[in-house]
Amino acid sequence: MARPRKPLLSRDRIVEAASSLVDSEGLDAVSTRRLAAVLGVSGPSLYNHFRNKDEILDAVADAVSVQVDLSMFEASDARDWREALHDWALSYRAALAAHPHIVPVLARGPGRRPAGLRVADAVFGAMVGAGWPPAQATRIGALMRYFITGSALGSFAGGFVDDESAYDPADYPHLGQAHLLAERGREVDEGAFEVGLRALLDGLALQYEEYARPTETVRRGRKRP
């Protein structure tokens, strides 16, 4: 029996094609008609794998969540809750920075997405295991998601133009170097994220003594200091 000229359609092929479209052209570029054309199949064949465009975008978002490192939350890892949150946040932001157009979908929350739910489960479990009460662990997970996804929705440095004349000292006496921000975008944005992350974690560390359970042994056998 002759082999088909094109690979059989699969969820993975659809997600890969949709991911490429999102990365290169944005969310509005994705439609079942466009995907079918890219994949060389008929439109209705996509519905054997996904019910609609929203399900496809959810799968694309989950493929990004899979890229987030969760090893720091494993019981065998030596990092404490603060170090774990810091390193996880860097990994999460790196994944979003590589796929910025899908961030609005991720920002809605995990819904039923398996990888997204594993991220939420890992963060919540680690915080409770470290001694945070469940309600506060939930708030920490929400806070981290707001901060990380918010940072990935746009670039502060990219909001300035590379034109010195746009920042007349008579009007903007403190923006004399603003035209240099665009070419230093990555440095500025990553530095701002690190500053904000450390400030956020410093604040949580101050709250830890107030909220953490004083008599319970925390994750990995460590006791609360």
C-alpha cells in the first residue's frame, strides 16, 4: 500500500502550525481556514481534533506552559520557597518572552489546560509545603501570575522611539536619554523584571513570619527559621 504523500493530520501538527502563525503574525492570524491551507487539508478535518479556534489557541498556550521549568518545586530539590519562586519566575518569563503573542491567552488562567494546571499545582503545593496557609498560597500564585504575564504583555523600553528630537528638553527635561531605550530594550526590560521580582520576594519574606505555620515542618524537612 502506498504511503501518503503528506503526514497524517494530528493534534501536534495543528498546534505546531498554529504556534508558528501566532509567533509570526499574532492571534488574529489564526483561523481554521488559514490553518487548513497551511496544513494542506480541508477545513472540516481540523474538527476531528479541535472543536473550534479557541481550543486550538488553548493548546498553543499549553505548549508554551510545557516549556516552564518546574524542577525547583520537586521534593528532591534543595531550593527554599523564595529561591524556587525566583527561578521559576525567570523560566516562566523566558517562555513568554519567546512567544509574546500568546500571552493574552495565558493571562486568562489555566482553565482546563493540563500543563497550565501542572504549573498552578506545583506553585500552590510548594507554597503550602513551605508553611504558607492555603489561602495565602493561592494569593501568592495569583500575584506571581499577574506580575509575570503583565511583564510579558509589553516592553517599557520599546515604548520609546529612537529619535532624540521626540524628547525636547523644554517639554521633557528628564527624558534626554529616552531615545536610547529602544536599542537597549532587552537589557532594560530584563533588569526591570529582576528588580521587581526581588522587591516582590523581599515583601513576601517579610510576611512569611506572620503567615507561615510556626509548628509545622516545611518542605524538604526544613523548619521555619
